[in-house]
Amino acid sequence: MLSGKKVLLGVTGSIAAYKATYIVRHLIKAGAEVKVILTPAARDFVTPLTLSTLSKNPVLWEYFDPKDEEGKWNNHVDLGLWADLILIAPATSNTLSKMAAGTCDNLLMGVYMSAKCPVYFAPAMDLDMYRHPSTHGNIAKLQSYGNIFIPSESGELASGLVGEGRMAEPENIVDFVQDHLKKQARLYGKKVLVNAGPTHEPIDPVRFIGNHSSGKMGVALAEAACDEGAEVTLALGPGSVRPGREEINVIDITTALEMNEVCENEFPSSDIAILAAAIADYRPLDPAGEKIKKSGNKLVLELVENPDILAGLGQKKSEKQFLAGFALETNNAVENARKKLNKKNCDLIVLNSPSDKGTGFGYDTNEVILISRNESERKLSLKNKKELAKEILDHIISSISL
């Protein structure tokens, strides 16, 4: 859920500030881009050099750099707009009070007051401070503003006491943020089935019938669905492209019959199915058990038709399910795609043409036309397949009632 997100980490003056280094590492491991802002007091507990090295971004703590003769300044408004989310950890009692009252006396508070993104805060303080009514009041007030409270944990505190007030462990903080983002995502609680890549139909143990599909488009769609909080199953044909999300359930297949079996098994429990794989239309009737040797100028193969996976799922589709298929056409493209939409009972056909520059098999880019059940057309211009996948998924989400 944090992949590609811009996270601004605010660190305040607590002994727990040293744990910010681990938070940065966990955020980056999750795929986030991280910038760090310190309060002046936080510099007594953790060095800017350490955090800048880990985050690979300059660490900020003041509006103006006195050494900068050009008069450049750290614009709190721009920083607040840059962030997809703000995480303040540790958040001291003093900082909670400032956030609740709107006291804007340092760069972090300026960014907080300017931000329009979600703000998470993880308090860290001693036992009695954490229990104090003013602390509970400030936490409640911040939650009423829409900020997200990450509860402190119990354990040994800096004072030597044992109890509540200890900042949540870095991995727990990052897990909390990811779980919260997932529950806010548009496809949370939904199951999505995607297939991708080619199929290889064996002629003999070393040869096969296949195509040039890379699987990039389908993998990008699976990742986009995962980023929207869905539980994703990806039936993936042979190739080198694999998803970068550990949460995606990848089922590796080789042949069309294997792909058909996976899709038939997974479709009944799926809310959305997106069939982007390039399935071989035919397979050899009787593959040789050993490598075929040269025996003349010709080799005749008898082929049989593979199952039409999209049509099969279309026959079983319920009213609550959404089925999208891909069509690759070289002539009468839109007309043929519309016929495919109706014949196979799809809700959407994604039409692409391999004849256009930068589109089709193997490219990192593509352009498509979305043809919906009402036969409306929407062209998505040439762009990276990851960006295109998000636009296709946006279209699907806007077409269904979640």
C-alpha cells in the first residue's frame, strides 16, 4: 500500500527519536519515497546525517538555511502538498499540544498546518504523561480533526518505569499505516482475478507454440488492483516479468489448459476478472515425448482448438461480477472488439493494436480503447503500462457499484 507513496516523516524531541531510522528503512522497503523533518529538539536525539543517508533526501528542520546566500527557504506549503501522507513519530506531549492548539512555531508544525493529506501520529512519552487528562484530550481533539492515532505500546520506558507510553515499534507503525491505507482503498474486501503473459503449447520436450506476449500489461493491472486494496490472484504465463507486490497470489502456468483450470477455479469467488493473457488459440494434438528429429523438408502438426477462457467465464458470470477482456485486432478493430464484447458476455473490452508505434508485445508503453457494455468508447493515449493499468482500473471501479 505504500509503494510509490510520498511520505513525510516528522520526528520530535523524544528519546524514541532514534527509532525514526528504522521507520525510514521500513518505509523505503515498502516502496515509499521519504522526506524527514525534525523539530529543533529532535536534533539532540538523532542526527540529520543519519536520516538523510537512509532517506536519500536532505533532512530539514528550519525554514531558512543561514548558510544559503541566495535566500532560498524550505516552503512549508510545498512540503505539505508534496506528501501523500504525514507520519509524526515519535510525537511528544509537547508536539501533540501544539498540533491540537494550532501552535505553529517550527517547520514541522508549519507543514502540518498546511497539509491536506492524511496525518498519522505515534505518541511517545512517560507513563504518567501518557495517562494525563490533557494528553487524552489532545489525542481526542486530533482524532476529531481527522488525524489517525497510532496507539502507544506498553513496555520499559526511559524513566525506568514500565507501562503505556512507549512508542509503537517501527515495524508495527508501518504495518498500522499500511493496514489503514488498505482499509481506505477502493477495492478493500474485493477479490480480483488477473491473467497475464503467453501460453506455451508443447510440440515436443524442447519446442512449443507461443507468442511474443511479455505479460507486462497484466502484471501492471494486478499491481494496480493490489494497490487499491484488493485480494489479487494472478495466473501468470511463462516469462521473466513478475509482480513487485508480495501480497499478490501468483499461480504460474505454462499451457492454455492450465490457464483455463486456474481461471475456472478462481473466477467463482472473484468480484472482478481481468483477462489480459495472450492465450494460444491452438495446441498440438499429440505432443511428442522425445525431441523430434529432422526427417525431411516438411513437418506437419495437427492442432486442436484451446478452450475460449473468456467466453467460458462470460457464460458463468453473475450480475455482481465484472468481466474485462483484452482484444488485439489488426483490422476492423473497433467493430471486432464490440462483437467480442457481446459474444463473450463481457463488461469491458480493452482494445489494442500491435501496428501502432510503441504498442503491443514487449513494449513498456501502450495505448488502448476501452469499449464498455453500452458500447461507449474511451481512448487512453500512449503511456507507460503501469500508468495505463491505473487508468483502466479507475474505469472499471467507476463502472461498478462497490
